[in-house]
Amino acid sequence: MTQAPLAAYPALRMRRLRQADWVRRLVRETVLTPADLIWSMVVHEGEGEVPVASMPGVARLSVKEAAKAAREAKTLGIPAIAVFPHIDGAKKDATGSLAADPNGLVCTAVKAMKDAAPEVGIMCDVALDPFTDHGHDGLIEGGRILNDATIEALVAQGLVQAQAGCDILAPSDMMDGRVAALRTALEGAGLQDVMIMSYAAKYASAFYGPYRDAIGSGKLGTGSVDNPGDKKTYQMDPGNTDEAIREVALDIAEGADMVMVKPGLPYLDIVRRVVDEFRMPTFAFQVSGEYAMLMAAARNGWLDEDRAILESLGAFKRAGAAGIITYFAPRAARMLGA
């Protein structure tokens, strides 16, 4: 059978560079390594591990187990761990007062992990939702999320985390001006080396559901006027891209060292645009819903689990992300190191 294109271009055979594993590796444009991963981890106040039903393979870890995990991260070559707390519902209140407890779960876990593996970076979520009984990221008055009052609470939270040894504060609340307030407070407290990775473009997404299960978040929209049914007044509209650029620009101007896009795979266009616009270390969060969907499909035999995990993580790097916050981090690192 005549192959006209090859007859016209006799030297053109794109498949030559795909014919063997060694040459595919040699010419690969995007390479994923354990150094690209931040391990997303949930800690709890009890003992041992508590499986998260909506996230097969993920468990809440005790402080002792979190310290062991930090040592594992060092062994696997994972540079950092992002810590999120599961707080007993009976200890929560409307203001999330436990968020600023220097002897609370987060600070205790940070100290234990830094003692166990000081070479591993620890990133702390700066937000009130794990600590509030209503599950919102801020203080509420008359059904409205209060921006400036929330920032005051976030600064108190961030300072105790930094004093406990946290290396990166990651404000995820989406209040206006919180990066500047945190940077000013850190400088004033002599903690100028503590970094800020802002959740600069965080969308009001449906993909956060399993995370709320993992941290035992309060139920939104309970019927009270003081509990809005969603977070659309402070998290971004999924239809917007220019707004993301404005949000990122503001956070950089306010003192962010790194920026983040959340969720991940459904927003790779935003990752690419942010990277191209700012040439700033830009991270993406492969969120709980992304994890749960992939695992559900794999457990049903619809996907090759290992291949799908690495392919999804590679997509972030191909889009330009400096790294990925993911629940798959230890598993992916083991596969990449094999």
C-alpha cells in the first residue's frame, strides 16, 4: 500500500523515538520525581490509624504515626508534608478557637514530625474550617463571612504554627489581605524565614467532598441564617480565569513566596496560565475528590491504578507546576524510586 506522506518525506518517522523504553526515557520532555511531591496528610488526636471511608488507602494518622511518616518521607525523597487536622467535634466552636492553641493537635504534630525528620519540610493549613462547628473558613455574623475579623484569627493561628516549627504557612481561607497580614506578623515576630505558599487561586469546587469527611468538617447550610450553604462568597467561581491572575498577583505583591492552584486536574489551564504570567513557583493540589474518583475507578477495574496515578501526577508537571500536593505522594514515590 502506497504511503504518500512518507514518500514525500522519506526521513519522517516519529515512531523511531518511541520504539524502546530506553529511548523514550532519553527524550522524555517531562520527568516526575519524588522531589516534585508534597504529601497531603490528615492527623488526629487518638492512637493509630483511622481509615477514611471515602478515600481508600488514606487514613488519619496519630501524632506518633505522623512522626513515623515524616521519617518515611525522608527515606522516599519526598521534600515536604502538608498537615491537616481532624478535631473532635465536641471541641469545635463558632470561632474555631482551638486553631490558635499552641498545645493543640497541629502544633504537637509539627513538633513531633520535625523532631523525627528535621530535613523534611512541614506545611500547615492556615484556615479555620477544621476547627469551626459550622465548617466555614471564617467567622460568621448574620450569615456573612467576616473578612477582617477572620484575618485576625488566621494570624494568631499562623504564628503558633510557625513557632511550633512549621516551615511553610499555607493560607487556604481566601480572605482578602491575609497574605500581607501573615507576612507582617511573621516579620514582627522574628520569623522572617517562614515561607508562605498561598492558596492563591482556590475555586468553590465540588471536588472537596471527601476532604470534609477526612477532617470531620462541620456541615454547611444547616438551616440557620448564620451558616451559609456553600463557600461561593469567598472561594472563586469555577468559570473565571482572569480573576485567578488578579488573585495571584495580589498574593505575590503581599509577600507570598509560592502560589497554589486548587483543585488540580480540572484546573490545569489555570496552572499553565499562572506559570506563564508570573514565572513564580506554582503548585497544584490534587484534591480529595480527584483521589477518590481515580481510586473508585481503579477498584472497579476500569483503570490501571498505578499507571493512572503516575499519569495524573505527570500532567501537573507537564502543565508547568513546580510540584504537586497529593495523597498519592508515598505510593507514587515508591513507584518512581523502583
